[in-house]
Amino acid sequence: MERKAQHRVTTQLAPRFDGLDDDAVVGPLGNALIVADTCRHVLLRKVIALSAWKRDDYSDGLADTLPGYKNELEAIDTALTMDDLATLGRSALEEAQQVVAATQETMERPLEGASALLRKVTASVGQLAKHGGEVHLGVPRL
């Protein structure tokens, strides 16, 4: 649930900076954006740092978050192109952009190996009928 909340904070707050020039509003809005993204980043780095067998409980949920980072970065990029963007708002959006990009990179690294294995298994299963029902994953037979 938390990852969805942080995703919503980013995608829904980023466009709200347009036209705001009151630092009393822009400051807390930017702080909320940065705190949500940074807390998520710290939490996910701790999960990724777990040993593979401990991290296994989180794998499905972690993989589900990957498309969301692209959406968040698109929302931030769009907000950064706004004409009426205060300096404080631009700074907050740029910092959030860096944090989300770092989180995306952190998440993609450990899941790359799992994705490669999944692609290999999927391709092998797809070839199953063509090779008499045997699946070869490069594991030697005993």
C-alpha cells in the first residue's frame, strides 16, 4: 500500500507546482514530495540489501513497482516544462527527479537477473512442443 501512496504523492503533487509562487505553499509542497520519494528510496535500498532468500518475500511486490517509476519521472518532467514555475518549486522537482531516478536504478539492478531467468524459462517453455516435450535450461543432467 505504501508504494502506491508514494507513487500517488509524486504523480499528483508534481503538476501542482504550476503557478505557485508563495514560498509558504511551495516549500511544504516540495518537502512532501521529496520526503515521500526519499523515504521510499531508503526503505527499498534496505530491502534490496537483504540476502536473496530474505528478499524473496518482497520480489513480486518489488517487480510491480518498476512501471511506476517511469510514470513518476514523466510527471516530474512535464512539471519541469511549465512556464510559471517558481525557483523553489523547480528545485524541489529536480531533487525529486534525482531521487526517483536513483530508486528506479536501484530497483532494476537486482531484478535484471530474475528477469533474464524468467525470459529464458518462458522461451524454453515456448519451445517445449518443438523439441518433444523437453525443456533445457543449461543445467546439466545427473
